[in-house]
Amino acid sequence: MMDIKKIVTLLIVVLVGLACEEYEAEVYSNQDGRFIRFQLVVNNDGQPVEEGTLVQNADLAKSINYAQKQALKIPVSLTSEPLVNNVTATFSTNVSGPFSAFEITPTETLNFSGKKLNDTITINFNERWFEDDNNSIKLKLESVSDNGIALGFPNPNDPYNELTISLDELALTYKMQDENMLLLNGDMGEEVFFDVLFPEGVFVNEVAGVELLHEVNSDFDYSLEQHEINEEENKVAYKLTLNESLDVDIFSYTAKIELNDLEYYKIAGNSSITFVKPENVDRDLELNTAAHFYNLSDPFYRTYGETWMDYNKDGECDWTAWNVFTYPVVVDASHPDAILYDDNGTSNPDDDIYHHAFRIGFNSPNAGRTTNSFNLKRILDNEYTDADKSPGFNVPQALEFYPADGTSASNGFVKVVAQEIILSNKEDKSYQIAIEGEGTYTDIGNGIFKIEFEFRMTNAELFGGTTSRKFLLYNTKEYDDPAPLTEECHKPVDM
């Protein structure tokens, strides 16, 4: 008979990484033993491994501590050659503690047939539980319709025919969507949609009827409508509607909305969203200045920068090189600075894509990751870089160009799009940082554009107020090394 430890190892690799029914049929014969057992695979932290994910050093679980709102899916596997006759198995559920607001599917019977040698027990949680109540759920395989199939491994120490789920304290978070600045055209009745996100899940009964948002400030009249809670997508959608026209071109209109505190949930990520109708500056759209700084046909396209700083903390100032993934800012066709990028080869205007002719943004090409906007990952130390807690490392609207006299194709002014970003350190402490700045841009020949600007950051705890850095940015890495400056510079700031 095949060694039990060898069987366990093979099963973990097979069931986590591949389609287990087909692979088992190749590895196991009935002479190796036929048995049914729980096949919940956990990682080194003891957390369940999502089906289809390959994890080194994975292990089967006899018990786990669970602290997630998402449904827990527990595979149950039958080691056998393909079945000639259908097989059923039963299991029992024993609950310890006062918590009972969950549903188990199926309730007690598992089914196997042919090459379908796996079934899944799913536990859905409908309400919050509390760790102090010592809640747990114990599942136990009770019977199988084929007497030739054993319940669990033929090993008294690790049969895997029982599984205990201890329910630990939930640590659920919420945040505003990652794109926390939205542009307005300024038309009466204009509608803008945005989301409040609950990444680890949300209990509807805790959020329904609760005011999640409050206004910080606003230059215009609007109404706000909350849509139904989407429990499947873990979000609450909102619609902002303009109740007036924002038609004074020389004014910039803004409104800022912030998350309220919510019992049992912690804010992790963006805590606010700002709506902006920029001033309407007379610029020749055909210049499309922003297009010099992105290339959507190259997924690895970046702009390349230099920051005047003491990167090595050795008392010596120098230019420090960095790069950042750079993208256009997508706008509606009605936006005053919109220029057609792609009509998708159709005469239907509904699928046309428009870009802002004078704005660019910095973003990561990989979901959940971040890029090095404004060299912040070197300006700061001890930073947490993933987008869930540090969305501010992505700045989807970062720089805006103002051609000289509104018509120059070779030079003009540039502004950092003023906004507030959220960054966190590795200890899960978050900081709200206001950013702004300005400078100039110039065509220096051979298709190379050079931007020189001052970048300012404001946060009392990190910087003691406002601090600034001298930046250069180029649309290619083929530029000459900049001459050193004679002024002092800053060391990286510890978060």
C-alpha cells in the first residue's frame, strides 16, 4: 500500500494546483486504498488556500481559525479510481457558542460519481460574530454508501475525517474607491458615479440605513443618492447629481466628501473623494500635449525622472533616478479638454474613447499594485506599497499642461494636480498627504520633452508641515545627466 504521508503530499500538490479528479485517476488505484476525507488546504499562516492556487509547503487542516466574512469553501475528496456506481457520504455539524447566523450547503449529504471525486461544503456567514463568545463549527464525516470506502485516512493520528473551524474576531475594513478625484463637466443635471468599497465583505444589516458619507466642503449645489448595497461585489454605489451649472470659466469648482466612522469597520485606504470642475483655460486641443507622455501600445511605457535628494542618507545631495508608469486621463466626449483617441472602428459614438489633451496620470499596470508616482517610494521609508492600504502611490490625475499662450507646441507651464493622497506604513498606520506643485515643460529636441517642477507635500506628522522637492521628468530615458544643483536637499523620511 502507498505510504500515507506520500499520499498526503501528492494530494496537496494535485488538489491545489491541478484538476484533481483527472490527476487522481492517474495516481491512485483502488489497491492503494479508497477513503474519503476533508481536503481543506492551508498556507503557512494557517489560512485556507483558494482553490486553483499553488502554494509551496501547503498542508491539510484538521482545524483552522477563521476571521473572514467571505464564504468558507471546504473540499471533500474521495481517493479512488473513476466510480462505476454513484457514492454518497453524510456529515454532521456541531456548533459551539451562541453564533448560529450561518448557512451550510449542502446540509448533510455529499455526492460523488464517475471522475467527479470531489464535493464542496460551503459555509455562508449572514451576521457578525464575536471572538469572546468562543464560537466554533465542527464538521465530521459520518457515513459513506460504499462499504469499501473508509472515512478518513487509515491513520489514527491524522484521519482528516473531522474539521473544526474556530471563529476569530472579524477585522473588516472599508474605503473610498481608489480613484478619489473625479472631473466634472459642470453641466446642470450631470451625474457622476462612485463606490464605497468593503474589500473583506460587508454585512447588509450593519450598513443599511446608515449615513456613510458627509460633506467636508463644496463650491456648488448637488444631491447624493445611495444605491442598494451590493453584497456580492462588496460595495455601496453612489450617484452625485449637479443641481446647478458651473459655468464661470475662470473658476475652479470643488466638492469634497468624506467617509463617516462606521461601527465594527476600520477605514483602510482612501477616506474621501473630491469632485473637480477645473477652470476652463483657452488651449488648442490639437496640441494634445499629454500624448507626448504616454504610449498605450507599449504596456511597459514609463516616463523617467530625477529627484534632488540625499537618497543614501550620507550627507551628499545628488539627482536620484526613478521611473513611473504613465497613462492618459480618460474623460467624457463633452469635456472641454477632450480629444478623440479611438472610435473603435465604428460609427457609433457611444464606444468612442476620449482623453484629456492636457493631463496625464500615474498608475500601475497590475491590479492591486502601485507605481512610483513622484518618486514617493524613495522619498519615504518603511512604506507599504500595495494599493489596498496605500492607494496614493497611484495618482491617476497627476500633471496638467498649460501651453504658452495656449498655442505653443514646444513649451509652457505644468501643475501638479492638487489633491490629497493616502499612504500607509508597514505597521498599518495611514497618512493623508496633500500634494501640489508647479513648473515648466520644454521640447529640448529629438522628441524629448523635459519637465522641471517643484513638488510639495503637506503632512504635519511626517514633514512638520509642508516640504518640497525639486523634480525633473522626461518622456524617454534617453536624456543627458542633469547638472548638480548647489542647494541643500532632503533625506528619505521614515514613516
